[in-house]
Amino acid sequence: MSVNRYNFSLTTFNPAGELKQVEYANNCGSKGAPTVGIITKNGLVLATEKRIDSKLTIGRTVKKLEKISSHMAMAYSGMAPDFRILSKMAQKTCAAYSLVHSGIVPVDGMAMAVSNTMQEFTQSCGVRPFGLSVLLGGWERGRARLFRLDAAGSLLPFRACAVGKDAEQRMEFLERHYAPRLTMEAAVYLAIQAIRMGDEQSLPAQHFEIGIIDKTGFRRLDIATIESYLMNMN
């Protein structure tokens, strides 16, 4: 079998034990705008860069962070259309669970459902892997949970995590500065610092999307609040 056959086949391992199309899909996620998740002593921060290429774009319509239930949200790096499909699926799953069980879907259960969908798309005919990396976080049983999902359907829990462009350097930064007892405010500053590394040092508030999850639920930070964080850092 030729090398090209392995490159284009979704379900055939090459002699090195690799699924090349899954690798290519993961590469798509690793080239996306950076996204960071940080667990604090009383909640969770999800922050991401919104790349707005034109001044004519209506920035508030660009969504890289989606609420999927009252206590849960997802953010991503990679392909926006793929994220739209996954986030809508997650929202429907949460709504169906609430209707049937009259309760809130567990965060790890939701993460498993999304990762199962991503894994199915690596071994099914007529589809391709999702070209993105996802951070899914939520609040349950008095604590925050954070999971990283990739195109292969891998699922790992984290205290703090970065995906997207230069994720390794951002992970090293988080490892140096993360502390389990971080306040929510300190975690927002840390997330902004992680995203602004390298080429993103001068990002304005309009290019950030930041969400906070705690025992009261999920909420987004508005532009004015993000601007105040940036001003305090300068």
C-alpha cells in the first residue's frame, strides 16, 4: 500500500501505527488561536483569543466560547464550523438529560459524550475528524472540573490547560505560575498573560473572550471588564 493511501485513509494505520488524518486534524487544532482554562479555589476561568481579521467584522458575533448548560461551557482552538457542531450537540445533550432526569448533567459525563462523538468521527466512513482542540469546564458538587479533548477523542482532566498556537510554551508558563488556591481574579490575570505571550502581546480587549464558572453558574466578562484587567496589567 502506498504512502499516499495511508495519508488519505481515515481508518487505516500506517506501518508506524499512525492515523495520519487524525494527526492532521490535531495539527489544525494546534494552529488555532490560543485558549486557556484555569481552575481556581472557587471556580473556573475559560479564556480565548478571538481573531478578528477585518475592522468591518461585528466582533460580538464571533463566538469561541459557548455556554452549554447553566454550569458548563466549552471553548476551542481550530475550526469554527466544527466547534459549532460539537457545541450544539452538547447543548442538546444537556437539555435532554435535564428533561429526562430532572437534574444537571455531570461535567465528566458531558466531556465523555463529546469525546465519544469526536472519536466516532475517526473511524466512520463518509466523515472526517473534527479539526479542533476543546476545553470543557464546569461546576459540580462544590468544585470546578476542566477537561481537554482532541481530534482523536482523547479526554484528560487538568487543573490548568492551554490549547492552540504555541500550547507547549503556554503550558510551561501555567506550570510555573499556577497555584491551587488562586482567586478568580488572579486566574483571569493569569489566563490573559498566557494568551498574550509571543505575537499576542498587544491584543486589545475586543480580541478576548473570557467566561467564569462558579457555584452561581456561567457568565461572560464584558468588554469593559476585560479592558479594566488589561489596563491594570500595563
